Amino acid sequence: MVEGHPLLSPKKAFGQNFLVQRSAIDTILREALASPALGLLEIGPGPGTLTEGLLVDGRPVWAMDLDPEAIALLAARFGGLSHFHLLQGDAVRAALPEGDSWSVVGNLPYNAATPILTRFLLEPIPWERLVFMFQLEVGQKILGRPGTKEFGPLSVLSQLCCRVTRLMKLGPGAFRPSPKVDSVVLRFDPHPDAPDYATRTTLLDLLHRSFAHRRKTLANNWQGFVDAGTTLEILKSLKLPSQVRAEAVPVETWRELLKRVQDLERGKIATEVSG
């Protein structure tokens, strides 16, 4: 037993901080269950606080956790229910259950939250809604606006792929043990105009290159990737200043920037083939 939670000992290695604030639990459940998805998937269920509420809904519930102690506890608590299914594994890379559509919920471990979200954005997983808990700093990056220090690759990818809604901010007292940072719960709904999955991976590569050195201009970060004259032509065609930095480029403009770069690459390939 640890402070505030009699069922499971939190383990630092798994980044476990268990949510205990009832109002937050109720909000997360309400938002996740409002999705019409056919199945419910929980990432990092821990002692099963959210799991219990998800099971009341009646839809199939899959719970994935890396902690073998949590898996054993969940099996003992809910294993007798026919619509409950357990998976032990790392949500960053382990195979996910097959299904037609998912509402996904998770009090994500802070040390794996970004790669877990990125997986759901880059892979063709048929989710209808994500309701995820993040460290506040990560949530601010997801919601980052152009021209701010929070704005970066995760902001652009998330906002092009999803409609992101901030549901609530939580202080350390909402968890046991209490973390040293604030947290935020975000809801992700698929954007109807989201790029296809192949484009998303290419876009993320371009974003990482463009934000590699934040104080440098986009043209400088693209050196060795696109020649300087072509870069300036691309920027001019999109009405962007020649000295623009990546953090100042609007979210929707990144879609057009990628298209210009891809057109350039296709032109090079065509030239090489014809030559």
C-alpha cells in the first residue's frame, strides 16, 4: 500500500501517478463514453479506477498496461466480465487489439505520453476519440500557437490531424502519489481534412528538420535539403518572409510547405529518370 491508494503500489519506472480526484475521473469517463466507437481502449489503467467506469458502459473494454502487478490486479478485479480484455505490453510499440473503432482513454505515464500520442497520430489505428492526460508542459506544446515557444512539431501534427480540446487542468493533489508538476486532460477528435497517414510521416520529418534549431530561419534549417534559391521561391509563393522561422509558420501553411517540397522531390526524380 502507498499513500492514497490501497490497491497498487505506484512504480517510478513506469511513470505511475494514479488519478484519485473524483470530478476529474467523472469528466474523463463522460468524454470518452460520449464517442460512438464500438470498443473502448484504456492505456495505462493502473489499479482500474477508470476501467471500472468504462466497464459499466457495456461496450468491450481492452486495457493495456506494462506493469505485471497492475495486470494481475485488473485480472482479479474484472477478469470475470466477458466484455473485459487485458493486454500486457508497452503502448508505444506493442500490438494493439483489432477493432472497427475505438474510443481511447489514458492517464498516460509522463515518460511515454508523447510517443504514445504520436503513435495514434501516425498509425492507421481506427480511433474515433482520444481522451489523454499529459504533463501540463506537453499539453501546452500540443496546443501551441504560432509565434510562441510552445509551438513545434507536436503542435502542427496534432492540430492538422485533430480537433484538440482542453478539458481540464489538474494540480498535483489530484494524484497519488502527487507529481511535482501540473497536468492537463485533452480530447482529440479526428479532423475531417487530416493528411493521409503516409503524408503525416513525411510531414513529421519535415517538421523536425525545420525546428531543429529554433533560432535559425527556415531557410538555414533547410540547408543541404533544399537549395537556398528554391527555398526562397517556396517561401515567396506562400507569402512568407525570407527570414521566417519555423515557429512563425501557421499550422495550415505547413500542409502547403510539404506539398511544395514533395513537388520538388518528384521533379528531381523525374529529371533523373528522363536523363
